[in-house]
Amino acid sequence: MLAQVLVSSITAGAVYALIALGFVLIYKGTGVVHFGYGDQVTFGAYLVLIAQALIGLPFWPAVVVALVASVLLGALIYGGLMWPLRNASLLAQIIASLAMGTVLREFVRAYMGPSAWPFPFLLSPAPISVFGILVVPANLAIVGVSLGVLALLFLLFERTFHGKAIMAACDNRIGASLIGVQVSMVFLAIWILSSVLATVAGVLVAPLLTLSPDMGLIGIKGFTAAVLGGFNSLPGAVIGGIVLGVLEALAGTYVSSALKDMISYGILIAVVLVRPQGLLGVLAMKKV
Amino acid sequence: MAGRALIVAIAVAAFFIAPHALAEFHLFQICLVAGTALVVLGLIVVTGFAGQISLAQAAFVALGGYGSAILAARWGIPLWAGVPIVSIGAFVVGFVLGQMTLRVSGHYLALVTLAVTAIVQIALIYSDNVTGGAAGMPVPAFEIFGLTLSTGGQLYYVIVPATAMLFLAVHHLNHSHYGRALAAIRQSETAAELMGLNVLRYKAAAFGASGFLGAFGGGLLAPLSTYLDPAQFGITQSVYFLAVAVVGGMMSPLGALVGSIVFVLLPDFLQAFQTYLGLVFALLLLGFIVLRPEGLAGLRLPKGIVAALPRLGGERR
């Protein structure tokens, strides 16, 4: 029983981890906390449906079209929103990212309707028994992709010259531009990368959850995972996601479903108040 | 001074003439504007004046609506007493929550207040025996002096004066040492601290005030809608209130009124485009925050009008 709960909860955890990786990527890369990211994940899944319905493409080509479209979306978010607001107050940036998420959600609601859509699984959703524990290939794919994305981003930031340039650009815009880093190009790349990641996450997650315009609210669980892991730590995001998934499943199985729904928000508040640097993060000092 | 007295006289006269000149539907909408404006006024105090982002406004509105309805249904406390009682309770909740959460700022504060809204909504859904759970609960009638007020035309005599009084109160507070302290904190917390201000307490008080106004607005809107549904008090609703504040203008109480008028009346003008209403609201928010972050109330008007407007606060209808 316990083993089964744990194995199933890791899937949910990997979902949160995948979304949390997107948050951390944007925060590490551009210094912006993107409150509309959950909606962008939902939008990514809808892009596939729109490509299927509008152009009449089969599933896989539709996924490719969706990925290309999300490259454009990422460029649009940076060029149309984040670049004009680069010197605006933090408050304005937070509201702008919230607004962007709301625009995507309401666009989907108006264009595709408020009700849920079926979304195909990439791999078989039929469970396979391994040592008496039921494992679902489709769920394993999510765990695998989360770890793969983590590995790629980790290598990018820690092991490549470009990764170092990104960190420098985020740390000190003027300093980085003085030593020849094209800061605007770096930020553009981050927004495009995170936008593609959102669509990948959306395609993987949509069949597990119900794909409706409000699926983006799952973004808060991704936030919790990211905050739990430390918000600027990539491995922290994955660990935070898995921990959150396991805690939710345990609370739901052994206590009550009310606690299962509430626990992630409780963790979010508790971590911010008690240990804002999270499990693996480093506390940033506020400069005066 | 004479000009000011004249404007007040006109406002009072308009208040008493309106019920005879306007249709029931329009009075209902005036009530809706007033109640929404009160909720958004709370947001303007905490986010506009004190510079602390709050996404907990829907939670306070829920507290006001559910709290006063439950007091009336369970203990027979009439709404006219219950709404202020619950609002004072919301002030205390907001103040304590502020003391706890306002140590963090920026995106951490946005996240915490977001989580508060979500927790309150889940608590409403799971407390079936008190709140009616996911199905919601009916709001008892608003009874005062032996009269039962149920329609917009009747509630008008309660909602509009209450809103006007609270707008004036906020306007005066904002021009007192309290308002100047909040402005100092918004501009630089460190500088304010050095001047000897207890920054945390001021910020917590602003958060408490937003709770009071949110709950008061929620308590007044509840009998107007006659039914409470927990789906109305989620994160989406908190963002909606934020959108009203941004479009109206964050920096003056007038912004709450202007924003509420736009957001309440717009659906009537867009009746042919009902499906796109949510998208229009979202685009308005996005457009204003990028192009005109000072909102509609920050638009440049001829000098004479500008001088007269802010002094009147909520009296204008």
C-alpha cells in the first residue's frame, strides 16, 4: 500500500518538478518570477489541439507546430512585455506576468470553450506490474523528461560558456554588457527556451490532468515546488516537486482529501515565512 | 470652500433623486459598482499606498460575505450589525497575517497571499455543515428598522452611503500622517525605518485595512447577489480585483471607483461578445500595466477638475 502510494505520487511530483524547472529557469535567467507560467503550460497543450483542429494535422506534426508556435510566443512575451518593462517596478512586472497568464487562459476559454478536452497519451496509459507495484509507462515518461530537462539545464548553466554568460547577465546587467555579453539576446533566449519547456510540460501533463482552461492553476503547485527547493536551484526544483508530490499523496491517503488539497499552499506559506531560501537555495541579501 | 459645499450638495441631491429617475436595473448596477469599489479600495490602500502586492482580496471578500451570512443564519445577528463586526474581524486577521507575512516582499508576498486565497477557498468548500460546501449557501435578507431590503433599489440606500463614508475615511487617512508614512515606506523602507517608523506595523495596518474594506465590500455585495458560491472567491477573483485597481489607477481612491465603473458597465456594452468578456478584461489589465501603469484616474484632466475630484473621494456617483 505505502509503496504503491509512493510510486504513484512520484508522477505527480515529477509534474510539479517540470513546471518548477520552468519557473527556476526564468528566474535564474532573467530575474523575473513568471506568475503566468502555469497558464503557459496549459496553452502549450492547447496549441497542439488548435494545430490539429485548425490545420487538420495528425498528432505528432501538431506537436511540432505547437513547439514552433511556442518559440514565437516566447519571443513575443519578451519583445512585447518584458523588454518594455525591464526598468519597471517589481510590482508592475509581477502584475504583467499575471496579466499575461490571464490573457492566455481567457483566450483559450473564448476560443476553445470552457469545458475539458480529451488529450492523447504519448505512451501507453495501461499499468504494468513490476514486483507487485503498478507502474504506468506514460507516467514514467514524465519522470524521465523531468530528469532529462534537469540534466540539460544543469549542464547549460554550470558547464558551458553560454550558461555562465546567462548567469552574468542576470546578476549584473550593466557589468555583463560591458564585458561583451548581449544581455537582450540572452534574455530572449531564456524566454524562448522556457516557453518551449512549457509546451513540452503541457503535452506531457495534459493527459494526466483534465485539460481545461483552468488547468493552469497547477502552476501554484509548481511554485510551491520551486520555493521548497530554493527558487534559484535547478536540482532543488526537482527535489521540491517530488517531496511535494509525496507529501500530498501521504496526506490524501492517511489524513483527508481536504488536507491533500491544502497542504501545498500550507507548505508554500510555511517555507516563505520560516526558510525563504528553501531546501537547497542560497539567501540573497537585499542591497540598499 | 463654497465650491466644495456646492459639490457636496449636488452629490446629496443626486443621491436622493437617482432612485426616482433610474430603473431598478441601473440602481442594482450602482450598488454593484459601489460594493466592488469598496473591495478595490482595500487593494489600493495596501498595494497602491503601501506598495505591498496582495492577492488575498478575494479571501477577505469571502470572509465578509460568508461571515456575516453565517452570523445571521446561525446566531440571528442582523446583517447591518454583522457586516461591520465581521469587517473588524477581518481587520484583525489582516493585521496579524500582515505581521507574519510582510517580512517578505515582492514576489514572495504575492505567492503567500495567493496561497491564503486558495486555502480560504478550499476551507469554504470542505466545511459543508457551516458554509454549504461546494454548493454554496443563500444569504439571509438585509433587515433594518423592521424593513426588509432585497432589491438593488432598496439596498441602494445602505450600500451607497456606506461606500461614500468609507471612501471619505480612506481619503482623510491618506492625507494624515498615516498616509504620509505609507508613502514613505513605499518609496524606501530603509529610509522610513531610519526616520523611526515602525515599518512592519504600518504595513500590517495597511493589510488590515485592506481586509476591513474587502470584507465590508463582500458583506454588502452578498445580499445583493443573494447567494454565495465558493467558486466566486478564488485566485481568479483576486486577479480580477487587481485588474480593476490597475485599470482604474492605483494611486488614488478615485481609481477604485473609475475601475469599478468600467468593469461593471463594460459587460453591458459587450453583450454581443459575452464569450470574449474574460479576454477583454485580461487584455485591459495587460494593456494598462504596460502602456499606462498609472491607470485611468491618472489621466491628465483640465486642472480645475483635477483639483475638485480627489477631494470628493467617494461622494461622486
